[in-house]
Amino acid sequence: MSKNKLLAKAFVLADLLKYQTDAVVSQEIVKKDAGTITLFAFDKGQGLSEHKAPFDALVYIAHGRAEIKISGKSSIVKKGGMIVVPANRPHALKAVQKFKMLLVMLKS
């Protein structure tokens, strides 16, 4: 479903994006100067290597479980859980089991 079709309509977040074998897939839901909202689907064992971002971000787990490391501290976040990643802090994600996450990036 394209993001234009999502405007002013109710939807189930976890149903928007399908898992793909051995892959990480994403769908941008909102893109504004102030930030973005993106849904990701990670197959089991997939992840994002350690990196930094210049903005605060909120990660909401819509399905499954993820290991999220921020500045070397690991947290297991499962369906319905959230974690805030502070700007300029090294962080990484790994799929303990396949998971879907909503990433809200705040630029201002």
C-alpha cells in the first residue's frame, strides 16, 4: 500500500509490510521536514550494524522481538514495546525472531 493510500484511513500497522526471507524491508509512511515515520520488517537473524544518527528516534515493535543495543547496552524489546534512541549515540538492531518495527525519526 503506498503512503498516499494511508492518509486519513485506519490500518493495522503490522499488516502493511510482508517479511522477506533473509532480508530487511521497509516502507516509508510519512516524510516531512520535521521527520519521518518508517515501517521495517526484519527476518530472523537480520539486523542493522552499529551506526549513529543525528536525531532522536523512537522505535516501536509492532510484531516479534528485537535486540537493540544503544551505547553498548543491550535491551530485548518485544511486541508492544518501545525504546527511544538518543541522537548521536551508537546503536544496532538484531532480529531475535523476525520482527516489525515502526521508526519515528524526529529532526526538530
